[in-house]
Amino acid sequence: MTGSLYTRVVLTFLVSVIGGTILSFLATTWIFQDELNENLQGSLLDFGQDIVRIYETLPLREAEMFISEMKQLNSYHIRIYKATGQFQSYGELKGQHPFLVTTEQVKKVLDGGRVQVNGIDTIFLGLPIKTEMGSIAMFVEPLTSSSTSFLIKFVVTFLICSLLTGSLLILIAAIFLVRPIKKLTEATRLIAAGDFNVKLNIKQKGEMGTLARSFEEMMHDLQQLEQMRREFVANVSHEVQSPLTSISGFAIALKQVDIPDDERSSYLDIIITETARMSKISDSLLKLSLLESQSLQMRLATLSLDEQIRRVIVAIQPQWSARNIQFDLDLQPTKITADNDQLNQVWINIFGNAIKFSEDGARISIRIKQNIKSVTIRISDSGIGILPEDQKRIFDRFFKADRSHSQKYEGSGMGLAIVKQIVSLHQGDIRVESEYGRGTTFIVILPITTPTE
């Protein structure tokens, strides 16, 4: 609760006011310390000395009678202590608590010493008196405060100091409260200018700390998006430039008149292949863009998932039969609601990758497991596998795992990105488990019924 911005503002105000009041009181007390002593103790000492002279001038009984009738007892309270410990009081306390006199203080005064206590709440004076009956100790306490004019002066000064000190403390506190907001404002300007390497160093908790952490997460995401944009532009340029270079080079070569017919035919085949490659890249980019923007209309229908997978395997038979690759199927009958064409694309891309990266004569395993709400499809191969650092990025556009094999295995690097988007549109999930050099397993989880949103 104390971490919220509202609570901190309230607490800051209260602490500032209370702190300013305390500091102002101490400052005012220090300023008027001498005057306080003069006003509160000067008249007390004069009155005490007058009492001493009365006792020293008059006999004891007459002195006691004289003191008991003094009008000054309306402003002072007197206690006379004898050596036996007995004491006699003069004057009414008027609801005021009597001051506490210790045995040590009484003994000190009886021995001829003086006791003077100058506290904020307790002020009294102890003087020795010599009478014909022996020494006695007198303690005098004022019952009234200082003069009205001095009190007004004291209070006004106190209030002025309190206002100035409180305002200064609130100003300092406001600077600390506003500083994180200024940091966020400056960081926003830097990000808008393209600088994503901004350090906020805001360690507060509550709303301000949450805002700072959310801002840093947003900045990190923007930095990744910018990096992905640059890599995307570079990859597109590379993927398009490569076939264009081949087409341009072989087109120039075809302009020569003395080229043999078989060589001319070979050149034309290369141009056709590279043109088809560019067309495939263009189609993949368009399809991926439509999937990411969710512009494709989903055509949901109930289909037999196990039959669909069998049909896809038959459709790509030329890819695996030529290399003597076998499929190990465990497909229990499963009905789901999905887009048939898009789901076909998922299996074509995943099975194609499994075939591409497997050795001749290898086996590819496909398993279906169903529960009440979803169905899990596991596609496992014994191919080259994927490095751990590459597994986090295999669903990124144009990313090709293990660049050392990128020349050996053809592909644009967009197949798995398309798979990821199609599965996500079906409210499903896809993940990969792989051990480099020992094979890869793709796990696709689809709901039995795809939401219509």
C-alpha cells in the first residue's frame, strides 16, 4: 500500500508538515532561548530571593504567616522542606500538577546549594534558608505562563518558520517524485529518435516502478522489432538478389549465338528454376503477411485429421520414396473443426522439413493423441537436429538453423513461420524438441473446435 503514488504523495505531505513543524519548533526555541529563560526564570529568582529575605528578617512563625497571606501565591507555588523530610505548601495549584522534587535535590538545598530546573514543562527553583530553627529548603514553582505579548510573538514566529520549512521540504520531496517522470520523458525522446539503448535506473516500487519496468519491456520489444525489421530487409534482399543474379547472368549468356543447344537448354532450365524460386518466395511472403494481419478468412469445417495427414503423405510421396524414407504412423481416428487448406499447409511444411533434413533410409514418426479439449500431433525425425540457441528462432521469418548447412538444404526460411501463424490462428500451439545430431520432434497442439473469433 505504501508503494502507491497516491499514498506516497499523502505521506510526503504529512511528513513534510510534521517535520517542518518539529524543525520550526526547535529553531524558534533556539532563537528565543535567552528570552525564554529571562521571562520564565528571572521573575522566579527575584520572588525566591524575596522569600529568603523574609525568613531571614522575621521570626519563623511570623515569616510563615506573612508568606501565607502574600498575593503573589496566585502566581507561584511554594514548598518548604525541613531536615526531617516534612514539608509545608503555600499557594493553590489551580489544577496544575506539582513538580517532583527528589530526595537528592532536597539534601543539596539543605546543604546550602541551589537547584534550578529549566525544562519545557517543568520549571522550579530551590534555595536554602537559614532560620533560628536551623536550615530549611524552599522550592518555588511558577503557576502562570509568560506575558501575552511574548506568547503572541513566539507563536507568530513559530508559524512563519513552520510555513517556510514545510514549503522547502515539500519542494525537495516534489523534486524526487518528479525525477522518474522526467527520466521516462527523456527516454521517450531518445526512443523516438531511434536510440533503444536507454537505461532508466528507476528502482522504485508501486505504480512508478511498474511503469518503469513496463517501459523497459516495451523498449526491449521495440529493439527486437527493429532488429527483426533490419534482418527481414537484409534476408529479403539476399533471397531475391540470388535468383536475380542467376537469371541475369544466364540471360546474358543466352545472347551469345554460338552456344550449343544442350547448354542453351540447361541455361533456360536454370532461369525457369530461379524464376519459380522467386515466385515461391513472393507467394510465401504474401501468405505470411496475410496470416500475420489476420486478413485471411478462416473456412472452418469438421474434418478427419488422421485422413488428412495420410493424404498429405501420399501427396508428397515423390519427396520421400526417392530417398527410401519410411513413415511410422500411429493415427487414431480424430475429428476436429479447422480450416482444411491451411492445415494442409502446416503438414506439408513440417513433413517437408523432416524429409529434407533426414538421411536416406530414415524413418519419420507421426503420432496423434487426443483428449477432451485438444489433440496433440508429434512429428519426429532422426535428422541433423537443431542447435539449442537456434530453437528459439526457428519460427522467425527467413531464419535458417545451422548456417553451415544452409547451402546444402534449399529453402527460403519462411515455412515454419507460416506454420506458426496458421497454428496460432487455430488457437493452437507449436513447439520443438531437438537434440543436435540426433533428430527433431515438432509438437502441434490443436483444439478440437477452433473458436470462430
